[in-house]
Amino acid sequence: MEFITTVQQMQRYAEQQRCQGRRIAVVPTMGYLHEGHLSLIRLARQHAEVVITTLFVNPTQFAPGEDYERYPRDLERDRRLCAEAGSDALFAPSVEEMYPGGYTTRVSVLGITRKFEGQFRPGHFDGVATIVTKLFLATKPHVAVFGQKDWQQTLVVRQLIRDLNFDIELVVAPTVREPDGLAMSSRNVYLSAQERQQATVLYRALRAAAERAAAGERRRRELVAAMESVLREVPVLVLDYAAAADAYTLEEPELFAPGQEVVLLIAARLGQTRLIDNERVRIPEE
């Protein structure tokens, strides 16, 4: 596996692959890889001959007071896991490489970034849109693979690709879960043993609402109430939001239409750890 740390080296490598007619897939990560990330790498292999994994803890997508400094990092472990999962190259630039002195440009996607994660993490999606743009320009991919766990982020990337005319196919991979349903996340390492057990309430809440929707419940407030009812089982959980919205516009009508695809979203804090999860469900046709 190639290990690349500069944009110039990365662009040269990508150009060489393209000149040889090879399709490139990129898997952007912030490192501290887990099975969810590795599943993205394996999925990328099904879509391209060359898989580039990027590893960059992006400071511009952390809001003030968030966990940038303590975000888990282990480069040697990540290099090994990347290679074992079948990545052809690992692009792991420094902060100085991606944001050199004098850097003043920012990419903003409007609309869908105003609510949910955008509301609770000011500036987060500007940081995401900016770094994803820079990573696309460095890795020159035909395909980009992201995980469903960050559903709103996938919508932002989809809009970015369309608006900036990137010739890139977006592949969204299913969320990978622990046996008890907890969505895999690098931040799960922050959880105490008790919090780890309590954290399963997010998925149980999503499933409760998803089952209601699949049975024909179209009232948004009823779906949200189903989630909140389960979440109350863990009183120490601090809820940022539990929401039901159109899966692609994030609009929140009072009544969903038959056949409409809905995303159920939860963000909450357990102790020092912020957790997010989501589930998509289609309202049955009448």
C-alpha cells in the first residue's frame, strides 16, 4: 500500500492511475478506523480498481469547544488496518499541508446544512464541504464512498458534487452496527462501560419509530414521540434532537405522503460523548 502525505504526491499518483485507465474510489475518514470504515474500503473495491483511503482529522469541522484535541488517533494501527482491508493508497496529510499559511477559502452548502447537525455544530458543514472539496481535488476519484451513519453529511456531499460539477459517483454504505445495535463510531471509545450499555437506546428508539412508520403511521409528531418515549428510558441522556424528515430534502411535514422515504434522526449526549444515529424507512403505499 502506498503511503502518501502531500497533495502533490497524491495528485501525481491519481493521475498515473487515471492514465492507465483505472477507476479510482476514495474513502474519506478521520482515522481511528473501525469495522464501519473497513466495510467502506471493501465496498469501494467493488466499484473501482484503485481504492484510496484518506485519513485527516479536519480541524475546520469541529465547532468551538468540541473534541478536536482529544479525538482518538493511531496512525500506525490505521495504516495496518487500511492495508489489510485492501486499500491501495493511504493519503494522510498534515494540517499544514491541507491548510497552509494564508489559506482563506471556504466552501459552504446552504439549505440542508441549516438544521440538525448544522444547528447544533456551528460551522461544521462548512468544514466538511471545504475538506471534501480539497480531498476530491487531491485524489481525483470516479467514486466516493461515505457511510449512512452521517446521513445529513451524505446529503451535503451529494449537493456539493452536483453544484460544483464533480464527475463523481456517490456511494452511500449501510451503517455498520455492534451486535446490540449501537452504530460503530470512533467516538464510542469515550463511553464508560455503563454509558456503552445505555447508548443502545438510540437504535432502539429509531427501531420503535421505524416500525410505526412501516405499519403506516404518517404523522411526523407520532414518529418523533415514539423515539422520545424510548429515549426517556435513559434519564441521563441529553437530547439534541429526535426528528423525522424527508430523507432527501430534510423537510419536516406534519404528515408524510404514502410512498415517501423518511429519515429518522437522533443526536444526543451521554456524559462527554455525543452520539448520532439514523434509520431510513419508506411509508407504505396506500
